[in-house]
Amino acid sequence: MKKIFLLTAAIATLGLASCDIDNVENISGLSTENFPVMEEDGVAVLAGVYENLNATHANPQCSYLYMACLASDDQFGGGGTNDKLMQALDLMCNYGNDMTNVFWGQRYEGINRANTLIQALPSTAMSDELKNQFMGEALFLRAYYYYELASMYGNVPLLTVPSGELVTQGDVKVLWGQILQDLRDAVKMMPDVRKSDGHVDKYTAEALLGRVWLFYTGFYGNGTSTAELSNTTYNPLTSVELPDGSTMTKQDVITAIDDCVNNSGYSLVPDFRNLWAYTNRCTVEDNPYTAGKGLQWVEDDNGVNPESMFAIKFNKLASWSTTIGYSNGIALHFGVRDATYENHFPFGQGWGAGPVSPNLVNDWKAAEPNDMRRDATIQDWTDKSSYSGTYKYGGGDDFVQETDFYGKKWSPILTKQNGNMWLFENAMYGETGGLSGGYGNNFQLDNIHDLVLIRFAEVLLMQSELKEDVEGINKVRARAGLDPISSYSLTALQNERRWELACEGIRWNDIRRWHIASVALAKQENQPVYYCGRAETNTAHNGGYAARYTATAGFQKMPESQVSLGSVKQNDGWGDASGEYTGW
């Protein structure tokens, strides 16, 4: 049976099996004068900080990761005619009051939990070694939560101590400086040891430092105004002043990434296809694309993925009476919008978010016609030899922006058992049954395969981008069976990141930081789509993709309830009907 991860990536090796989530539900109300005082208290609070990763999966459609997929140039919004939020995210529009406010609240809850632990750890009765590890993890998670908030909304209020007081926006440069400083300190705090128990480690902090650095220095290289952020000039910063008065340089980040590549122990999985759950042992030989090829999912039966550096863990305790966030809500939302499993085996049912845009497939075929990663990443429904079924316009009369292409990486995955089709997790780890309130084999609750947020392949590509060499690029290309490139170019790097990391929520911030977003997004217009089973083209809404990006620089509308509190001012591009989505 699958290991029970009670609280996301915080694992039972630190005693978390006995930790009750209710004890850390209201961290903001705890006094740091007397809590935490013992090691077990620190464990409980750290578990609560990690738990925030799962909390967003109760409403994944409000999250940054979800938005980053749908808003990019490689995926559309999708969903049904009533799923206007999905389409609004794709079109950089708003639908309804406080469309994403639940995510705002969840992430600030996680930040406040982290702040509580960071402030209290120095006086906690535990070894210095454990204090440093816990401090590093708390700093990492606070940085990650702020990275998502700042990427999604822009200049969000910065809070670094536990507080229930109203905090308002400050200088966005200080906000990003704090994120970088937290990651620098996390790297220093944690030992030179790769963790395999679900906790983040020094090398994961180095990887996130590289991602944050590349985004901030590229996106904000021309200034902080909407016009400067949305222009087409790429002029990245080479140094950043941090809140403590020190300066971080590009060379500092290169040193960290080199350490991660050379010393972390993380490595590429030899076959790209084995990264994804469709190669699991319960499914692999029934799927025409994978059968007979000797493939094996690296996470079969709780196997450790050597390429996974940061992932959200899920478990079989998800239920409507506790939290559905213990199940992989992204997998559910990105599932096939069709309830007839025979039509689309091995891919499972869901809400149809993120149909792959044909422009990604066409660009990929033109640039790398022999790249095996394309078929490993994208299901072409018109290729009947590559899956077991006859899927065609499966959403029928209720699917918006459907295409012939479907993203495989995060999909629900089915298996054939005793004449029935189940989610593979129920065959590999045991049917949920009473553990999830008696729901048994439930397509909404039983997706529990990991959601990997940072892979080692991305670190190799960061290394090439920062050092402007081909070493990392060619390691990634070799894994894909492609010839090496002889010289570095930004274009080659941009393409390699697009192919390797396609449909993983990375592309959105890449096109923003390279200042190519307006041009890239506009290519989605007039692409072939199906609306309620009828062939159409992806039409411009609210002025078109480029116009909406220029107006907003890609930032979401600040939640109206936060604006009314006085903590933030509304972002540009959201002041009138031009930003409101009314339907397809």
C-alpha cells in the first residue's frame, strides 16, 4: 500500500505520523513567546508550513501553477461552457468577484506559519543541526510561496514576522530581494546532504534560487512599471541588492547552480518517458505507446525519482469530509473531459483544463522533427495507433477550446483490472475504500501520484543559460536522443526549455522574463479548436492576447476583497470592462 504522507512532503521520519493538522490550523493565533519550545512543536509547525502545498489542491483552479499553464502560449483554458474561470485565465481576463482570492488567503496562511517557525526556532529546545535544517526549510517554503504570489499578482505585501495586522504594499524590489535572500540563507543553513524523505534540501534551495533569479532579473531588467515589464527589450540585471544591505550577483547564482549540478546527487532519469505515470507497471503493457518498450515508471511502488527535486505528495486520505487537497487536484482538472474510459485509455477523466495549443505542436515539429519528447508529452488524438480508443471531440456539446492535442505529463492514468478500468493508484496501492469515507474507486479523489515542481533537467538548463554554454543543454538533448549543439544561443536555450519543460507550468514565466510574451501569446489566435464539438478557430477576446498582456504585464487582478481592505492597489488593466470575461 502507498505510504501515507499525512502532511504533504513532511514525512513520518520526523514523527509526523502522530501530528494532527488541526493543531497547526491557526498558527497566526499562537504566541511565539512560548511556542514552539520543544522539538515536537517545531515538527508540528513545519508540517503545517508544508501542508499549505496541499491546501491549494482543494481549489487548484485558483492557484498560480494552474494559471501559469493556462495563461502560457502552449495551452488553452478549456473546460465546459460554464467553466469560464478556466477560459478567463487563458485570456488574461477576470470572471466573477474575487476569482482567485482563495489562493491569496492560502498562501498567506502558509507564509504566516513559516514566519512563526522562523521567529521561534532560535529559542526552541533542539540541536543546532536540526534547527538549521528546519530554518532552511521554512525559509525555502516562505520564498516559494512569495514567488508564486509575486509572479501571479506583482507587488504583494511583504510580511516576515507572524502578525494579524494589516500590511500594505512596499517596494517590489524589496519583495523580490527578500525572496532571493531567503533562498541564499536556506542554502547556507542546510547541510550538504541530499534528502530523499520528502523534505527540501540545500540543493533544492539552490535550484529555486536559480529559477527566481532568472525570472526577477529578466522580467524586471527594464524597470517596474507595466509598460517596462511588458515591452520587448530583454536586458537582464546582473546584480540585486538584498534587504540586509548585501548584494547578490549573477556569479553567486552560477556558483550555487554549479554546486547543485556537481554535488547534489540528483540525476536525469535515463528515459524521459519513465518520468511520467503512464509508464506505471499496472498500465504500461496495455498502452500501445508504451507496450513492449521495456519502460518502467521511476516511482513505481513508491520508488524514488532521482530527477525530482521538489514535489507535492498526495495520499489516500482525501475525502469530502476532511480535505480533497490530499489528492492531486491538478491531475483531476487536467483530465480528459469524457466519461467513457474506453475512448481515451490510458488517460483518465477530468475537467478538460489546458488543451494543448496546436502552435506548440507545429513549432516543435518544425524545430525538432525527431524529438521523442513531443510524443512523450503530447497525445495526438488523431493518431489512433498511439492509444487504446477512438477519442474524438470527447467533450461533445460541452467543451470549449478543445484541440486534437492533450498533455500527458500530469494526466490521470487508468489501468485495466479484471475487466474494469480504474485509476492505476487503486491497483498499485490498494483501493481507497473506507480510508476516503467509503467512496472506493473515485476519479475525483484517487489521483495521488506526485506533482513534481522542480526537476533536475531544469537545473541543467539554468546552468547553460547562466553560463552561456552548451553543457547542460546537451546533457538534456542526449537524454532525448538528439544530437548536441555546437554553440550557445539564447534562441537554442529558449527552445530547449520549451520542449523539455512543456506543460509543466514553467513556460509562462519564461516568456515573460525573456520579454517575448506578447508575440508568443498572439500566435494562439486563429489556431484550430473545437467549440462544443464544432470546428472553429481560437478567436481573440477583450482585444486579444497581446493587448491583454500589454495592459497587465501578465499579472492577475488583485482580489477585490484585498483592495477593499486597503492592503493593495488594483493592478493595471483591471479597472473596467476590458478585463472582464463574459463567455466564449
